Amino acid sequence: MSAEELQEGFLWMYREFYSWRRIRDRLPEAREQWAAYLLFNVLYRKLGAAVSLVGKLGAMGLLARTARALSYPGVAVDKHEPLTMQNQTVCCGS
């Protein structure tokens, strides 16, 4: 397999896996998980260039806090609290 064939296969798989139909088909059964699932799949996978631009503009902390608040309603989100994932800081508010 050539490098070009491998790249084309990867791009095809990525487009298939993150197609709107596949995202819908993989929706978690528990509705309370939908917000986090959809935010990740839509913002990160479908709108990655726009999210990257938000990061370059210095607003990634705001986007992360907003996504966290939408994904986990009722959980307080402190502007100065680092956002963590499995005990690793992934984004800090400024």
C-alpha cells in the first residue's frame, strides 16, 4: 500500500466515522450524555477549523467552560478553576 493510498483510506474512514448519520447512530442511550457527546463530535470533529480559530484568538478557556456548563448542567464552573480530564489540566481560564 502506498502512502497516498493510506492517506486516502484514512480520510475516507474519518469522513465516514464523523458523518452526520454516523454521529447520530452513535448517540448514547442516556439522554443526559447527549450534550457532551454532541459538543465533542460537532465542535471538535465537524467544526475543528472554527474551534482552532477560537483557540488562536485566546478564547479556548471560555469555549471550554461553556461546553462544560452545557454538558454538565448544575455543576458550578469557576472561571479560574483549571479544566481537568483524568487529573490532567487541559485548559485553564484566564
